[in-house]
Amino acid sequence: MNPALSAIVVFAYLAALVFVALRARVARDFDDFSVARRTLPLALIFGSIAATYVGPGFSIGFVGRGFQTGFLFLCAGSAYAVQNILVGLLVAPRLRELKNCCTLGDAIGQKYGWSAQIIAGIISLGLCTGFSAVMIKAGGVVLTDTFGLPPWLSVSLIAVITTSYTAFGGLRASVITDAFHFALFAALLPIVLICAMFFHLKGGPSTFFNEAVAATSYGLKSTSPIQLAGLAVSFLLGETLIPPYANLALASRTSKVSKSGFIIAGIFSIVWFAVMTATGVTARGIVPSNTPEDHVLIELIRTLMPVGGYSLLLVALISIVLSSLDSLLNAGAIVFTEDIIKPLTSLSDRTALLIGRRATVLIAAVAAVSAIWIQSIIDGLLICYGIWAPAILPALIIGLWVRRPRPLAGILSMGVGTITALLFGFVLPASKQIPGIIPALGAALAAYLIGHRFGKIKAGA
Amino acid sequence: MQFQTVIVTVILILVVIAALLVIASGVWVATALLRAIARPKTDPNSNSRTERRMDGRQQPDDSPHPRNLHKAGRSL
């Protein structure tokens, strides 16, 4: 690889990113910073949702799983598409119709009171910081592997670049740059598949078919039904309406745009997973069979592409990381201001905007420091998924549908869901066979029912 | 053998369609991005009005939120 050419391509990409971010303009008030004045059109909402969920896990991770287990992961991943479509049909329009609502915490606060809003805010903030740390780690790994930079410098570069445009431009800058990143990697990564299958795989589609059968059969043999069920549940619920998606649902022009954005993003996820797993299957005939899962895509690109192409694809991988990271930083800052500070004290719009910007920097700093100690990208993601669904989803979704939700039900559900998920994630390692998300979700639902049975209706409801 | 050829052909077509769909989605979003950043810079309120005119229908959020009542009060 030619480091000078790689550096030129990366700098050209950064220059284009800065231009796009500057055109997104600086947020002028907190409404602009948090929901972009609710003027985002369908294509940008879809692009931002897709760019946010296509992180390292749904690109590098899926190619690696395709390499090992064929199309098995595509079946588990279809649960993710179902989740997005269900959110689009049932939840996103209802969220968008709520008045005076910038975050999920706002929605929970309207249903269960301000104390529930603060609890939801603390959980959301922790999750956004955790996810951001994982994304910064992933971006740092790409920079370190390519340029040989020390890990602390790679991590700092990723954090500083993303924070600079997110802190000033807010949600609009995040969405506009997401669209730029999405267009880049959606155009480049399928080309890898087409080049690999038609020009580099000996035997072409016929070999592809044989490899797909062999890998999928191995995947089915090596995965137990309970593990498959756990995977499907994780895909179905783990990332449902995490703060960046909720913000997009609230920032769309109309509830119809909000609904369509999630439905199209759900359908797109299936197509994307098919392309990524097919790339992994194709790689079986091109890269050595002992290549580690997380390195299959990079190794494939290195083998197939000329130097310039390799650098361009490298930029696509950095895009994938940055597009997820900026949404998470922005969502964390909005949550901190709207759900934790605002319920406790009265803020002017100017002060709220200032706090939002400072919170963006603070979350990025904490995430960057944490990123240095993260051992595994996938494990980090799975811990975050395992906590989010039980902690927030029962209270949020039931609250949107029940006519008179009880504050005690929401608070109990969030508290019990979080504690059970943490227990299964950190204290009970022997329970790895049963994914923690299932018992934690059960406990959160049971706590909700108990709270609903014995709690009082919110004053003024 | 003939059955396998049919399956291989079908898979091939599906993979190519999937790759083209992903690229087409990228083009769609890139077009929206170009439209968004090509819009002339004006003050934020006139910007959102322009979008409303282009959208051709009334927005559900045109009524001021309680949080923005003080701003709405100034213009009323």
C-alpha cells in the first residue's frame, strides 16, 4: 500500500466532509440543535437512519459472519428489518404526533412524570456514551491499522473530527453528514461484491453457490436453536428506538415521513445484510480460510483493489464509523440537556443550546477515554443492546398505547429492567447460553404490570 | 445439475439486484443531500417557510408549541 496516496485520499475525504458540514450551517437555537426545526425530508431521514445502523457491526461484522456461517446471519438479521418496519408502522408516527417532544425522555415524561423522564435520560445518556466509546474504538482501529498511528492518537482524531461538526451544527449537521457518508459507502461497498464475484472468484457464481451451502450448513450445525432465538431477539429489540433513531422520528417533517423513513430503512436493511453476507461468502474463495472474522472485509479489499481503490474503501469504512458516532454524540447531548437538566431547572433557549454543545464535547471526551480500554467491539455493542431494550422499551411502548399509564409502572419497569440486564451482563457470566436480554425483558414487563396494578394515575392525566 | 444451475442463476440475479438497490439508495440520498446543501443560506425562519411551500401542504406543527409561545407571541 502507498501511504502517500492513502493520505491524499483521506485528506480529500476530510475536506469534502468539512465542506458538507459547513453547508449544514450552525444551529441557532435549541430547537434547531435537537430536532432541526422538524423540517427533515424523507430521503435524509432514511439516509440518516440507515447510516446510523450500518456501523462496524453491520458491515465488517456481517462480512465476517458470512465468511464463517454463510447466510445464517441473514436469517437472524431479518428480525432487524421486522423491528424497523414495526417501529415505522406502530411507534414512530405516534411519537411524532406528541407535541413539545424532543427526546424519548420527553415522551416518557409526558406519560409518567418528570422523575421517570430523568431516569430515562440517565439510561439514554449512559447508552449513548457506551455506544460512542465502541464507535470511537472501531474508528481508531481502522486508522491505527492503516497508518500505524498510536491508538490514543487514532481515537483522539476520530473523536475531535466528529465532535467539531456535531457540537456546532446539532442534528442538522449530523443528518447532512450522515447522508454524505451513506452515499459514499452505499456506492462503494457493493462494488467490492461485484468485483469479487465476477472477476476474482474462481468458478464465479457456481463456486459462490457451493461456498454458500457449505458455510450455511456449518453455521446451522454450530449454532444451537436457543442461540439462534437469542440472536433473533437481540436483532429484534436490541437497537429499537435508541436515542438517535427516536430523535429522527421526532425531527421528520410529518408523521407520514417518520413512518415511511423507518419502513424504507427496514426494507433496506435486508438488502444491505444480503450484500454484506454475500461478500463474506465470496471471500471464502479469495482470502485465506484462517483469516479472523473482523479482518475478512479489509483483507478482501486489500486483495482485490488497486492502491487507490483500497484507500477509497478505507474512507468508506471510516464513514461508516463517523456516521454512527455523530448521531450518538448529538443524541446524548440532547438527552442530557432535555431530560436531565431541563426537568430540574428553568433554562433559556440560549443556555440550553450552550449546554447541548458542551455536553457533546464532554460525552465525546468520556467516550474517547473509555474507548482505549474496550477489548472487543462486538462485546461492547452486545452489552449496550442487552441493557437498552429491557430498560426503556416496555415503559415507552406500553405508555404510548395505554390511555392512563401509571408513573410507578414506568419507573419500576425501567429500574428493574436496567438492574436485571446489568446482572446478566456483568455478574452472571455462566448464563451466556441464555441471552440476558430475554430474562431482563421478562422482569421489566412483570415490574410494569405490578406497577400498573398498584400505582396511582399521574396527577392531571 | 439443471436444478443447481437454476438456483445459481437465481442467486446471481438476486445478488446483482441487491447490489444495484444499495447503489440506487445511495444515489437517492446523495441527490437529497445536494438539494439540501445547495439551498441558498437565509435566516432559519425563511428557510423553513421555503420548505413548506415546496412541500405544498400545511405542516401539523405550524401551531406554536408551548415552549415557543413567547416567540409566537412576538409575531402575533
